[in-house]
Amino acid sequence: MTRLMLQRLATALAVCTLVVSLSWAMVWMLPGDVAMRVAAGRHGHDLVTVAAADAVRQELGLALPVWQAWLQWCLTLLQQGLGHSWVSGRSVWAELQHQLGATLSLTGTALLAALAIGLPLGWQAGRHPGSLTDRLGMAACVLLRALPPFLLAVVLMLWVAVHWGVLPVAGMAGEMSGVLPALTLALGLAASLAQVTRQAVLAAVSLPSHQFARTCGLSEAQVAWQHDARHAAAPVLSHLGVQTVWLLEGAVVVESLFAWPGIGHALVHAVFARDVPMIQGCALCMALLFVGVRTAVDLLCQQLDARGHPASLHGRAST
């Protein structure tokens, strides 16, 4: 466990360095004048002038050659961290506090909804292959996985919010405002989770230890929960760790469509405004969230592998 934590710490440091460097490089590679975009973000697109852009260029050191500006920016990062937003002037971390909470709330709700939908569906399909539940459920999973998140979001907006008038279309106006964006993220994850759970359960049932547990006198419920569920847990957890990346990436699109004030929404606006500190702060938060989730999943998988299921089953059967 100590070795794994040290490896993840080194990975986090490497990811932070890479994200900061790429964020700076990509902003300079984008077309347009960075100073003019920042000035437009400060004063408005209708009121920005060449003089305002020149003032921003001198203030932020954008008139320097790229390599000098890069060195100056690295020194600023070492001394002051991510500093302040080029547009609003506020601390980057102060701006990210509310946005990070909104993103965690959205993705956490989506993850719980995906678990509530995908795990029971995949479990029933794996325990009863070829049944009507298996066929209809897997067909629905294929359809949901084929739909891109932005198209699914538009469909939910039109039918649930506009046609039926049940939920708000967008924004963060009330307690029910997060239902549609969370459902948009959850349905695709639930579909893939159900398929992986089905395959994991089928693999667990086909193991010799499954038949051994039944011959030892354990009931079907005991075999299902003490053997099948534990053997299927490791691949399902690994899949969830990988899908967390897609959940965070999908949050960028979904938050923009539903005007949800999260990190993804802030990242899109920061890219348009060429706000380098905000871009780096948003990207760092998303990258570190991914590293943290992957570390937690790896630790859980290690605990599952260290339990020794067949021996424990034999002990319960003998008792």
C-alpha cells in the first residue's frame, strides 16, 4: 500500500507539471490575440479597445517573447501558486471552491444513479442469461451507449423539461435543477456498468469455486453474495475507475449545455477568455480528481484480492 501511495504521489506531481505546461502552450497556440480576449473578458466585447488590449499586454507580460513569458510564468507559479484570474482578478482557488462543489455534487449524484440502475440490471442479466430481462436490458444498454451525451441531453431537455414541464431546463435555480444533467451523465455510465457487471457475474458463475461452494451446502443466496458478488466486484470497480475519466470529461459538455456552474462550465468560459490561471486551475482539479479516484479504486481492488475467497468459503461451509 505504501508503494502504491508513493507511485500515485509521483503520478500526481507529473500530472500537475504536464497540465500546467500544456495549458500554457495550448493558449498560445490558439488563434487570436490573447491580450484582446482578456481585455474583452474584463470590459465586454462591445467596449474593448486597442488601448485596453495594450494595457493588458503590458500588465501580464504578454509582449515578451514566448520563452521569456514562459519562464516568468513558471517563477510566478513557484512563488504564488496559480495566482489570480486574468479576467476577474479574484484568486483562482477562491473561484474554484464553489465550482468544484457543484461538479462534485453533479458527478456524485450521477455516479449513485448509475450504480442504482446499472448494478441491479447487470446482476439480474448475469444470473439469468438469455432471459427477457437480459435481452431487453442489454438492448437498452447498447442504445444508451451509442447516444453521445450532448444528444441525450437535448432529448431530455425537449421531452422532460419542455414537453412534460416536470423539471427545469437549465441553471441552478432549485433542488431539482441537477436532476437532468445528473441523469444525462448517469444513463451512459449505467449502460456500460450493466454490461461489465453482466460479464463479471457470468465469469464468476463459471468458476470451479462456484460449484464447490454449492456442493459444500451453501444456499443460493449465500453462494451469490459470498462468492459471485466478491469475484465480480474487482472488474466492476476497475471499470468504475476508468469510467470516472469519461464522467469528468462528460461533465464539461453537460455543464455547458445545462448552464451548471461547475468546473467544466468554468473551463469552457476560461478557454474563450484565454484566462490561463483559470484554465490551469480547472484542469488541475479534474486531473487530481482522476488520480485520487484511481488510487481509491486500486486500494479497494487490493483489499478484495487479499481476502482469499475460496478459503473463506470453505471455512463457512465447514462451520
